[in-house]
Amino acid sequence: MEKRIAVVSAILDNPTKMQFEFNKIVSDYKQIVKGRMGIPFQDEDVSVVSITVVGTVDEINSLTGKLGSIKDVIIKTSISKKKL
């Protein structure tokens, strides 16, 4: 299947409660993860995470679906139109 580049944006409300589960899911997809940046907002008890991935649309959707199923996690994804 054709691969695409995507950026997965995540906002974690109260990250200390779900960061283990979030990190475990991202680790399960390490074969498609190319980069990750996290910014903690400690005073607000929020974390913002950006993950760059290269994979098939099915792999990207699987990752984002699992991350989006975590309580208090908001996921938005941008997938390039260009096929690799």
C-alpha cells in the first residue's frame, strides 16, 4: 500500500492520568513514528503533543483511533495528499 506523511496533534487534559496509556500506544506504532514533540503546560495541567508519522492510511487511522479513545485526549490529524 502507498504511504503518506501525517501529523497527529494531541491535547491531553490532565496528562498525568493517561500519559502511560498514551505513550504505550505511540510506542506500539514506533515503526511509523518519525518524530515527536511534547510541550507540557504544568500550571494548566495540559500537555500538547505533535507526532509526525509515515505510514499507510490504515496504519495512521489505527493509531489515531486508539489515541482518540483515551478519555480526556483530543486528536486531530492532517494527512498529506501526496503518496510516497
